Amino acid sequence: AQNAGITLHVTNHYGANNHHIAETCFKAVARALRSALERDPRQPDAVPSTKGSLKG
């Protein structure tokens, strides 16, 4: 979060073992970032973006 220049909040809803809680939070953030930043092979020239996909 420091090098990315973002504010990152992670909420853990349950768990007893601090090591496992940290592992799952780290993995969840990694998966979310990968999903958000990975190029879509169907549109190789497009810039990764959620523009137009979020509904309010």
C-alpha cells in the first residue's frame, strides 16, 4: 500500500489464528489486484478499467 500510494482497508470477519488471518488477507488483496490489473486476453490492446462496469 505504501509504494502504490493508496489507502488500503482490509476487513477480516472471523478467525482465531493470527498467522492464518494475515495469510488470507494478503491472498485476498493479491487476487483482487490481479483481477483489477490483469489484461483481458479478449481485448489485448485495451487498458484495464472498471469504467462502465459499475452500477450504482
